[in-house]
Amino acid sequence: MAKALVGFIGGPTPAELQQTATLRRRVADLEAEVGRLKTENDGLLQALRERVESVNASDLMEPVAH
């Protein structure tokens, strides 16, 4: 029924089509940014894991300052 109504009233205007295209590009840009941030986050987590695994008890001992 919605398609029938859209056909009856003339369909989307050029401005609506432009807005839809703009929004689709924006969504694609944001999805790419999310992917980039996930990749960066994974790298940071791996670096943190490697650093934590290399710490031993003597690294945690600090001389007491008087």
C-alpha cells in the first residue's frame, strides 16, 4: 500500500533523493570509521597484553624513598 501511495503522490522529490544519497554516504563513512577504530583498538589491546605479559615481580618492586 505504501508503494501505491508513493506512486500516487508522485514519489520522492529530487531534494529527498539528494538527502538520501547524502545520508547513505555518511553512514558508509561512519561504518568505515568504526572499522578503523576497531582495528586500532585491537592493536592497542595486543600491545597492552604483550606489555603486561613481560612484567615480572621485580619490575613491580620499587625502592622506598625516605
